[in-house]
Amino acid sequence: MLPRNTVTAPADYDFNPDVYVERAGDQLVLKKCPHCGKTHYHGIGYIAKDDPNPYPDRPFGHRLAHCATAALPKALQRQSLGYVLVLRAPAKSL
């Protein structure tokens, strides 16, 4: 995440990075947005009801970021921001 007073994004800034999310019912939760640092919730889309985690550690699809403009550094305002959701595999029991 860039400092809030940044005026231009670095040339290598990733506007659409892969991010890990967790499932919460019929939502995917991104605990810390790479653009604004806040928590975002996204719909889960179609998943077989009998499979609680069908795509562990695989891309789950691109989503647009839900960042409020005021929460973003100036360099990221008016940019097309998003990320590729990767559903985190549940921890294995010992």
C-alpha cells in the first residue's frame, strides 16, 4: 500500500494483484486490501453446496476493489483497481 500523500504510483505498482481471501458463508473476505488497507467483502458466486472449499489455493476470479476514494493515496484515485481472489485452503488438523 502506498503512503496517502503519494502523487504518482511507482511504475511497478500492481493494480490487480493476487490476494488471499477466506470464505464466510456466501461471501469471500479480504481482510486487508492491498490498495487501501481496509476489509472488503465479495460475493462467492456459484459453488457446489456440498463442497465447502472447492478451489483451495487457486485463483477464484477477478473482482473490482471496493475502496472508497478518500481512503486511497492520491496516486491510486481514479485508477481501475482490483485483485484476483485466491481462496485460502483451510488449515489441516494434526
